Amino acid sequence: MDALLQNIRFAVRSLRKSPALAASVVLTLALCIGATAAIFSVVYAVLFRPLPYADPAGIHLLWTTLPDMRGSFSVGNWADVERQQRSFRYFVPAHSQSFNLAGADTPENVDAARVGADYFALLGVTPALGRDFLAEEEAPGRGNVVLLGDGLWRRRFAADPSVVGREIRLDGQPHTVIGVMPASLDYNLFDEELWVPTAFTPVQLAEHDEHFLVVLGRRAPGVSVSQAEEEMRTLGRWLATTYPEDNRDRSIVVASLVEELVGDYRTRLYVLLGAVGFVLLIACANIANLLLARGAARSRETAIRAAIGAGRGHLLREALAESLVLAAAGGVLGLLVAYWGVVALAAFGPEDVPRLAQARLDGPVLAFALGLTLLSGLVFGLAPALRTAGRMPHEALKEGGRSGSRSGNRDRLRNVLVVAEIALALILLTGAGLLIRSAVALGGVDPGFDPRGVVAGRVSLPAVTYETADQVTAAFSRVHEHLAAVPGVASASLVSAAPLEDGNSNGLVPEGRSLDIRSSIDSDMRLITPDYFATMRIPLLRGRGFTPGDRAGAPRVMVINEALAREAFPEQDPIGKRIACCESAPDGVTPLWKEVVGVVGDVRARGLDEEPTPEFYLPMLQAPAAAWNWTDRTMTVAVRSASDPVSLIGPLRRAVAEVDPGLPLYNVGAMQGRLIDSMAQSRFSTMLLTVFGALALVLAAIGVYGVISYGVAQRTQEIGIRVALGAQRGDVLAMVVRHGARLAAIGLAVGLTGALLLSRLMETLLFRVSPTDPPTFATGVVVLSAVAVLAAALPARRAARTDPMVALRNE
Amino acid sequence: MSLAIDPLIRLNGLSKIFHTAEVETHALSSIDLEIRAGEYVSVCGPSGCGKTTLLSILGLLDSPSEGSYVLAGEPVATLSPVQRARVRSRAVGFIFQAFNLIGDLTVFKNIELPLIYRGMAQAERKALVHEALERVGLLHRIHHYPAQLSGGQQQRVAVARATAGRPLVLLADEPTGNLDSRNGAEVMELLDELHAGGATIVMVTHDPRYLARARRSIYLFDGRLVAANQVHLEVA
């Protein structure tokens, strides 16, 4: 311990004499360790922090799947499987729902979930206040109870413990608050803020055709995943056989809950962590080079220490102590950088990344930062320390004598470090370049509609007040009228799901095909008012749009998009053709055909990076009665403004309130902003990787400059000799730059190989760009080559000015 | 006694003054000197008397502050550094006390280097290198590196490098200073042979054993020439 403290004291004293070197090393390390720790905090929060459930690994999401898509459970399917299965201790249905929450404040629409009574038992979470659901509260008419989330309780009820037992109105219906869930339940499937029990009627329990349930299962003790999967496969086959009309070719899949929640983000986050790790490695290589030079300059001192008795171990520990002191200082300062980095990431990161807001400098992140600090110290300190400890003391004491000039070129270790830096920098630059090209490609994609000048918001009608389809369509028609009358509104429309909102999937069967599930085309349904296409500027390609005459009692019509036209009527004119969907005649069997009256352009409804899928539009006034259940009696208001759309938000809210004061207009915002936000993840990753790539470029340039500069200093006498022998300035310049170019060429070759291998890992993050995109790779090579040559040219110019007289001075 | 043949080297009133912020150092003052082709001249004097400065000006590594320098009939005192380098690579061969071979280069490459700077063709360079190495008796070491040679061998390689391009004058700065007596004697033998072959040699030395090898000695003291044996010199 005493020796360790001595080494540290000496290291600090020694570093004080080189304040510039110490400062540059510490600052570089602080920046790089801090950035790495900040990114790790996000990785940990999103991917590794245990979910707020007991034993998350034992919880699964179950899906029913058709050959080409994944789908939800119907109520009947869930009930039948639940009755027969043995693999899961709990087998609980859930689906999202939103409610208008009325109260003293303005009405608010709240995201909620309807869940089975065992939902929280499955999760292993108990309420912080009050009690959980009871089994009998699943029965229809008994389910007017609600559990509040901690956030809603604090926000809406001022964290008042007496809320338990209080009555609140959800969609106008009284519900009793039975409890409040703990703050630790900070991650929920549907981002829900309150829970109400499912209350399936006997009719629903026998329905196998409407698939909207998510099912969660907790494996029973002693049951393995493969056993559970096997049982579900068996039950899936049973469903297909027993209910062929609704379940032919359908099977049941068991998925890990953890993987379902965070799997999509894994690649993106690992790429970012890898990138910032590369930056840290490059910085370590730079620091190692600095310390190697420092070691060489102090070789006489080391020789003297050896001569007076220091063994190799002593010298190694003394040299390592300096590295670790530098690393420790960098690590401590790096925590400050990490803190602000985490704040910035949480503030400016994409909103849809789960648990991003929970990224913080907690125990695991601090442990990571500590480990990283120690590792960095070893990485950049070990090689210089080994070299210092390994020098033959008599060589150093003899130096300055006879033989040929000592060549900086032959310091292979320094050259290897620079080659490694250039290789890593190229990998980073290439990655950033691919994402940038991807972002540019994405920015050039036509969304299929014009979001500029459009503001959108949602209106949900409570079932208790708007029970029948006629009541719903009448209410929405009134909303439409009031919106259109707002001053500044150029065009107002309603749609059941605007672009970028979750739609309702339906199976369509074009006339001429057999009416079964195998012939159906899965398409997204949208109920719209006639002015929707004009409001959103979706082009009408063939036929006509809807008119006010397309209402209940009139011939049933639909408009389809190009994708559906291609799939349903390949190489044919779809106008006048008929499609069956969404409803049947009172006999329950005869389909109700709808005539295709128009074809509109494809809209990238699921995001700019997703290809358009088949979609069809129905006039709101011809909406099938069941459609209002599918849409939760919710429509999106889409209004085009003659001026700034955001300025309309207040008047639009008031217009909706004029129809019914209990109806909030929620999720309101400019459509343009929503489109931009939909690409937030891609934009954020691109920005971060570009910053890291630029940082790597700067560090690599500093590395090349440092090595070449050091080499020039070491070769001063040699350069003097060459000048004395007749070398011109150009000869010296070329010699030095050639050295730098050689290092760069090797580094680029290694980096190119690495980039080709690693870029494939990014394939899922790219849009219309190949992971081996030649222009991107070429640009990275050219940029790094130019930077390396420039970095070598500066010391080369200095070398070219060497006074030949140094050749004659025998010092 | 006046010189009947045009000298290879003629210095008239040559001075070199080094300026720093506070001090003006007169390294050389009003040197008049003539050296004929084929002469073997030694330069001696106490430390700091200006020997190296004189050698550097003769070798066109530096330029005088005052006076004239004519080399092979060409005035070279006021040449630019680029012009000096061009003349130097053609006309001057240097032999340094510390050998100053380049450690990364083989013997062949070391000797070839000044020929490359002169822009010679590869075949011609190769022939001259072989000839120079043969002259110093080290052809068998052609692919070795300096670190693999003894001190004496390294200095002989340095001599080969200096003579390969057949320069007008050989300048040797303490060529035996880093050698033991046996190797030193070998190198001096070599210089004798070169002189016998017609080389013009100017050598700085402290060693009294080797002073007398030269046909003429020049003595410098505080930057000035003092009378030397066997040659009449004008002292300004």
C-alpha cells in the first residue's frame, strides 16, 4: 500500500511538471469516458434495467399468427385456449383503450388498458394504495372499478391518498378507484395510465373473428419455454380445426416479453455504444502515443533508476501509476460529462424509445464508468509502461553516440497505434455516412400526402352517451360542421386513423374469389368524411372521391389505394369492381359488397421508412356498426389551415367543446411535426453517429500529426544529413508525407475490411442504402486520406525547414 | 608567392557573423584562402575558433555574411538555399565525425542517397555505388545496415558516400574523432589513397598525428587565419 501511495505521489508530481500533456490527456479522457458512460446509461435503462415486474423472464406475450403476419387473439380464442392450457400459471388478456376522464379540471383523454383480473398477479406487482382487482370484477356489470397509475394519481389527483374509494367518471361512466399502483411500475405495455378490468359478455366469449387482444402468460413452475411453445402449437392446431372459418392456418406463438418490449431498439443502441467505444479506443491510442514519447524522453531517468536498483516490476508499476492517475482524473471529470450527456440524451432523444427518460447515473452506470476508467488506463498505459520497463539501461546511457541516426520510422508500436486509429475512424465515418445517406433518402420520400399546414387531434366518444352507430355518426357530423366553421380553417375533415396512427386491419375479398380467409387481403380501414382527400392532398388517381350523398341507405362504396388495387385487381381497372369486407347481411353469411368508386395514391401511413400497404376508405356515414367498436368511437380531426396551423388549436378545442363540453380534443399537433417526430429515432442515431465520426476524425488527425511530428523530431539529424547531402525541401516534404500516407494506407485497408464486416450489423437501420454502399465507403476513404496527408504535411513543412548545420553538430 | 593555376576554391574577405538578440558573434573574420585542385589541406585550431563554420561555408551548408567565395570559377557566396543544395550535391562530399549514416538504410542505400538527390539514373547510380564501395573495400557489406558494422567500417562507408558522386572537393570534419587508433589510421590511409588519386581534401582535425598527412595546414584562431606552413597566406 505504501509503495502504491508513493508511486501515485510521484506520478502526480511528475505530471505536474507536464501540465499541458496532463491537461490534454485528462480532457480527452473525460470527454470520451463521459460520452461512453452516457450512452451506456441509455443502453442500460432501455435494454438491461430489470423490468418493474417479478421475474420478467417468466412472462411471455402470446400472438396468433397467419403465414405472413402476426396478429392478436380474439376473445373466443383466448377463452378456449385459457380453458385448456396448462403451461401458464396466469393467461391474461389485455387491450388498449382510452377514456375521457372528467372532473373539476378540463376533460382529458387518458390512455388506459382493459386487463384480466389476474393481470397484476401475473406481473407480480401489488398496488401501493388500496387493492388489486377481484376475479368477480371481470363479470359484465361488476367491472366499474379502476386502478390508477402513479403518474396520473400525482398529476390529476395531487397524490391524494383519499382517492381510494372515490368515484370518477370515465367516458361519463362512474368508476370507483380501488387503488393506486406504485411508482416503480414505470413501464407499461400500452403506455397506459389506468387499468379497468375486462368484462367479456357470453357473446364475446364465443366470438372468434375479431382479433384485438394481447395475451400475457406467466409460465407455470417447472414448465420450460419449449414445453409451453409445444402446447401452444397444439392448441393452435386445435383452434384451426375447430373454427376453420376464422382460424384456418392460424397458430399461436410464444414470445419473450422483454424481447417484445426492447428488441427493436437493441441494434440501434448497440451500434451507438460500439461507436462511442471506438472513439474511446482512438483516444486511448493517442494517449498511448503521447506516453510512449514521454517515456522515450525520460529514458535517461529510467536508466538511472535501473542503475540504482529498480527492478522491472518497480519500473512497470511506476509507469502504470502515471497512466492510472491520468485515467482516474479523466474518469472523475468524465462523470460530469456523463451527467450532462445523460440530461441531454433524455431531453433530446426520441420520445418513443422506452424508458429513455429513466437513464441516469445510477449504480450500474457508475460501476461501468469505473471499469471503463480502469480499463482505459490499462489500455493506454500498459504498452508504454512495458516499453519503459523493458529498456536496457546501458543502451539509454550510451545514446547520443555513434551509429546511424535513430529513426522515428522504426518505432513500430507507435505506427501500429496510428494505423489502428485510422482504421477505427474509417469504420465510424462509414457508419455515419451510411446513416446520413439513409436519412437523406428518407427525407426524399414522398409521404403520399401534404402535411404542411395541417393540424390533427383525436376525439373519442364515450360509449355510455353515444351508444348506437347513428348517435356516433351524428355526433361526429356535428363535430365536422363546427370545425369547418372555425375562422382560418381552409378545409376540415375526419378520419378514423390519420397517417402514423394505428389503424384497423380488415380482411377484404375481391369479387370473384372464394369468400374465406385464404382469399382475403389484409388491409387497413379508414372511415373518412368526403373532404379528407382534399384536406390531406392525397391525389385521386382514378374515379371519384366520396360525396355527401354517400351515406346510410345509399349504395355502398369504397375508395382503395394503389397498393390494394394492384393486389386485388392486378392489371385491371378497379373502378366499378366490388369488394366484400367489414360486414355481412342480417343472415350473417351473405357479404355486403361495396363498389370501388375511386383509387387514390398510396400514403406511407406507417412511416416514411415503411412501404405502403393495402388500404381502403369508407364514407363515415356508411360505417358498419361494428366499425365504431373497432375504432373505440374515436376519430382524428384533420384540419388544413390558411395560415399557421398551430394557431388553430385553441379554436378547434372550443369547437369540439361546443358539440359536447365533456369531449376533449387530445393528441393535438401539427401534422408536419408528427412526420418529423416519426423519424426521430433515425435522426437521433444519425446525429450521434455523425458527432462520433467527426470526433474520431479529429482524434485520428491528431494521432497522425503526433506520430509524424514525433518522427520528424527524432529524425532531425537524419533530415539534416539528407539536406547536407543535397536533398531539396521537396525531397524532405515528400519523405515525411510519404510516411504519413503509408500509415494511412494501411489503416484504411484494415478499416475498410472492418467497415465491410461491421456495416452489415447496421442493415436494419438503413433505408434504401446498401450496407456496402460504394459512394459512402469511397467518401470515407477520401476524407480520411486527405485529413491524414494534411496532418502529416504540417510537421513535414517544419522538417523541410531543417537547418543542415545540425548535421555537423556532434552533440 | 602567387598561385600560378586558378584555384578550385577562393575565399576573399570572408566573414561570418551570428546575430542573437543580445550578442553578435564573429565566427569568421576576413578570411582569404585559396585551395587548388588536388590539394590536401588540414584545418586546425582550438575549440570555437571557427573550423566547423569554415567547413560549412566551404560545403555550401551556410553562406557568409561578407566577402566572396568562388568555387570552380563560379561565385557561390550569394546563392539561394535551393541553388546551394544543387551545387552541393554535385560538387561537395562530406565526411562527418559521427559518420551520420542513416540507420534505416542499407549501406547501398546510404551511398546511393546523394546520387538520387542529383537526379541520376538508377543504372548509373548502381555502378557508382559499387565502384565507391570497392574503393573502400566494403563491397561484401553492401546489404548490411550501419548498426551491423564497426565504427571504422561505418566511417569507410561514409567516405564511400562522400566520394561516390566524384565531387570536386571532399570536406572531412574530424573523420577519426570517434574511432580508435587502428580504425582511425585505416580511414586516414583511405584519405591518402583518395588524395593520391587526385581528390581535393579539406580536413578539420585536432590530432597532431594526422595534421602532417595533409600537404598544407591552416591554423584558425578566434575566427582568423594565422600563417600556416608551406603556403603563403595573406592575412587581412
